[in-house]
Amino acid sequence: MAARPEPALDGAQQHVFASRHAVVDRLFLRAFGVYIVFAVVLTLVLVAEVFFSAKDQVRQELAGHEQVFRRALARALWDMDVTQLDALARGAIDVPVIELVRIHDPTSNRVFVELRKPTAPAAASGDAWVAHRFPIRFEHAGGSTVVGEAEFAASGAAVLPRIQRSIALLVALALIKALAMWLIFRWFARRLVRDPLAQLTQAAVAVAPGAARPIDMQPATRRAVEGTEFEALRDAFNALIERIESNRRRFAQLSGQLEEEVATRTRELQAANERLGALAATDPLTLLANRRGFESFAAIVMAQAARSADPVALVSFDVDHFKSVNDAHGHDAGDRVLQALADSLRHASRAADVAARLGGDEFALMLPRTTAEEAAEVAERVRAAFATRPVMLASGREIRATVSAGLALSGDGSAALATLLGQADEALYEAKNAGRDQLRSGPKQLRLA
Amino acid sequence: MLRRALAAAALLAAALGADAAGHVVRLSYETKANPPRYLGEGTTIDPQRPGLTIELLRLVEPRVGVRFEFVRVPWARSMYLLETNQVDGVFHGSWVAERERFAAYPMKDGRPDASRSIFTQSYYLYARKGTRLAWNGERLATEGPIGTTRGYSVAKRLRTLGANVEEENDLPSSLRKVLAGRLEAYAELENMAAAEIARHPEEMRDLVKLQPALRTEPYYLLLSKGFVAREPALAERIWSAIGEALRSAEYRELERKYGSAT
């Protein structure tokens, strides 16, 4: 039987494969999720750093303005020149970064001047403010005297505008980084994992037994994953397919051989059976029908004769003094005598006649649609041929033997075979008694001289 | 720290009714020279010749059993320190009703007790020669602004007279402003102005002192409200001792020492 390709996976099965979530997407989502959290935290840290450094910068600027105003403030406070103090405070509040100016005497808790920018929050200076406080020290010949304390402050809100751009940049960079990471990772993940996997899966799904070709990826994908596990996977899969295919071919070959073997054996068996049947109806020594064969043929001939009411003749033959031949010359000589008689029967009888060795040196010849005269003529031809035919022994000697024959006839073919055989034997007995080497007819209605 | 401990010990001694020696009273006076009342500019005090008032107060110390500590700050600052009880006393101040809010004067029958003042001094107007300012002791006619030292009570008087007053921090530069025409005149205590003019006779020769005096007042040792509230008896004793010391032989010695001009 030729190996017929089995169908590949059907649509439903293929769909099951196709609808699986790509491992790369899952890997991607998880890795990227973690990265996003990480990036957010990092960005927040950076934003905080920007904020605090901006705050420090503001504080430093405030401290820088201390240097500008310190001496003048000390002078004005020393002189208690309120006009000057007020002018200085107004000057200070005009400085862009300064939103609150407060000059007071910590000893007496008196506030000399407190100015706020209109934009500044109304809340008191506190955590929301970046404040720079410094003692106002008046230097004089006798040393220095602290005459008050000043506070220059910027509201925390004032810090925001100057870091807006930095923060926007940070956030934008984080977003761009994330996007770039996304695209790069996606590109490589698809190229290095998803595509080879998808292609291998597709190829594997398309594998049909009997038409199995090695699976592989597209050239670009193959180059991309050269030397990776995908190649190993592909090779392992192909080795598996190869093994399965080879086993399948071997199996097909073996089943073919087996079928052939069975057919041969069956044929041989039939021949043997036929031979066996033939053997059962044939006498192996003379190759004439044996008794069983004779009876089969005779039954058919008799039945036909009875149907058509044709005459049927039967002649019995028996070798004269066969025992003596055996005794004098051995069984081999006996066998040759029997074979010679069989030859004579074969040659002398007609095509429709059936000759048989019924056992020992006893032979019979059935002659369908034959009259007594015709039968007697055939029988006589047999007797005469046998009597005149020398039998060559193995020793090279030639001997001669004779045969006695008894003829019976069923004129309308209605007689039973056994009856016919009995009548022929009776006639044979008469021929033996009459001196052998002659033909006698029975029953009485037909007599031959 | 040591001083604070000493002060505490002195307070304890005073509370026990013992001699109040060592009780520290902090006094401040101006950074300008007011010869001979106090000499030298700035915050430094010459221990040899600090000035007549300082030496007068040294005479008071043993009489009352206190020790005075002196600091020099600008006048307006002195007023501020007195108001906020950061000093116990300031000299010299004339009586001004507004000052009663934060300063205590030696009083008698509801009026400032001139007998316990330190001295009497006068304010004059100093102007450039040829000034168009007119002052007859009653009325003041001026177009330009008149300067005076920040916090001086004379500013109020000048305003009452209808002047446009500019309070200044520094006497020499104020006098130069008068010479330059930026101030029409400068109202200053006679002694102070004279000392400054004497220091720069060439530069200041075009300055004239306008008669009569703008104001002549007794000048007191002002004590802080806080101090008086804390030590009312001591305050009275200090003021009284000033009057006594002024009449003492030691003070006449001092007047001789300082030449007691003006």
C-alpha cells in the first residue's frame, strides 16, 4: 500500500496555536511594567533633586542678596533710620527672587518692616517658604553690634517656575526613553523571539505525515537567531520528524513485504491444496487414478450415462501371476510390470475413457458411451499390447507378462457402479479360470470367445 | 555670663536690703561728640576723657551704690533701646510729652524736675551766610528743608513752626548739606555744632549760628519704664544723686578739667 499523506492539523487546531499569547508580549509587558515603575520612581527622585537644588539655588541667591543689603541695613538700623530702612526693604523686595522682606529685632521682637510682593502667598513664612535669615551686624570701632535680624524669603511656589522647564525636560526624557525602550525592545523581541517562534510553530503545524519536509524559518529570521536555542529547537524538531518519517517509511515497507509474503504463501497454499487433491485421486506409482479418483470420475460418468441412457462399459484387468513376478524378480520388477500395464492402458484407451489402478495388480477402465463390442475391442487392444510389450528390469533383463480382463456393460447406463464392478470381476474371474491372458464378458448376455 | 551672675548676686544683695553696690545700670549716649558733655565720635569711649556727664555719673555711682555701664549708639537707636528696655537709661534728653510713653523723667509735682536735670543746653539753627531763612524766636520763615538729628525732640518743634524737617544721621555731612544748599539750615545742639565747626574751621566758615536759640531746655537722664518699674526707689535715688553730685566739689574739679566752656 502506498503511504498516503495524512492531513495536517485542521483549522480549529491551528487556531488554538495561533490564539496563544505570544511569550514575547508577556515578557514585554512584565519587563516594561517593572521598568515603568522604576522609571517613575527615578524620575520622581530626579524631580525632587531638581526641586531641592532649585530651592538651594534660591536660598543661595537670597544669601547673595544679604551681601548687597547687609551693610546698608546695619547702618539704617544702627541709626534707626526708618526711612532708609524702608527704602532698603523696598529695594530688596524689588529683587525678583525676594518675595518677603522682614526686618526685626529678635531681642525685643519688634518688627521694623515687613514687605511682601503682591504675588507672594498670604501665609506666614514657614515650610512653604525658602527663607534666608541673617543677623544684621553693625561694625564700629568698638567691635560689632547685632542690631537686628533680616529675613529674605521666596515662596516655594516661586521655585516652581524656574524648575518647570527642567521637570518638563525630565518627564519628556523619561517618556522618550520609555518609548524608545518600548520600540527597541519590541523590535528585537519580535525579531529574536516572536518571529522565529511563530514561524517554527506555523511550520510545525503545517507538517503533514507522509509529506513531511524539514521545518525552517524565513532567511532573515534564521540569520537573526543564528546559533540560538531556536536553531536547536528547529534541529531537534526536524530530527524528530526525520525519525518519525523514517519509522513510518520502514513500517510501510514492512507492511508491503508482509502483504506480498502473505499473497505468496496463499498462492503456494492453494497450489499445495490442489496438489494434495490430485494426490488423493491419483496412484503415485502408475499416475493413473486410484480407487478414490476412479470412483469420483466413475460416479460422474455413470450419472451422465444414466441421464442420457447411454451405454457404459467397464473392464477389470488383473496381471497374471503377479505374485510370481514379485517373488522371482522383486518388488521393483513388480512395480515396472504395473507401470507397463498402466502405459498400455493409457495408449490403448480413448480420450474419454478413464483408467485407474484400483489396488495391487488390479486395474479398471471405464468407457462411456461404448457398446460391448467397442469396449471389447479396446480391452483386447490393451491385453494384446501388454502381452507383446517386454518389461525392462533394472538389471537389464526383459520379462514379459500377461493380463486377464473381465468386461461388464450397462446398456442404458442405469446400473450401479458396484454392480458393474462386480460383474466385471466375475468376468475377470472367468478369464483367469479360462487360462489367463484373455478377455471375458459378463453377465451372460455378452460372451466373447 | 559672669556679669549676669554678678548682676544676679547684686539683685539678691539689694533684695536683702544690703548695699546695692555692683548693681549694674546700662546707659547709652550718642555717637556724636557733645563737648564737654561727652567727647569723641563713634562707639569708643576714652576712659581718660570720656566727657563731663560720664564723669558726673561716676560720682553718682558710689552715692547710689550702682555701677553704670556705657554704650554709645545713635540717638534714635538710644530711644529705641530705651523703649524696648534694652538699656536702662539714656542721656541727655529734654522733656517731650510723647517720650513719657517709654521714658521716665525725674518728676516733681507732675512736672519734670529741672533741679535733677544734668544740664541745660540750647538748639540753634545753623545756616549758610546770606540765607533767606528768617527766625525771630517766635516765627520761622523758610523755603528749604531744615535738618536735625534723627529722633531729636527739636524736630517736633520745627514742624510746629511750619518747617519741612529732614532727619539726618550724621552731623558733618548734614552741615555740608547746608553749605551745599541742600538744607536751608540745620538745627543742632550748640555744643555739638560748635565742636564740629571747630574741627573744620575753613570748610565751615560760611556757616552762621542764627540767634536767638531755637530752644533751651534742661536735659535729663532718661530711665526706661522697665527699669523704673523694677527699681522705682533706685531710679529716684539716681536722679537725686545727680543733683547732689552737680553741687559737689568733685564736680567743680571736673568742670575745671574739661575747661567748662560754653
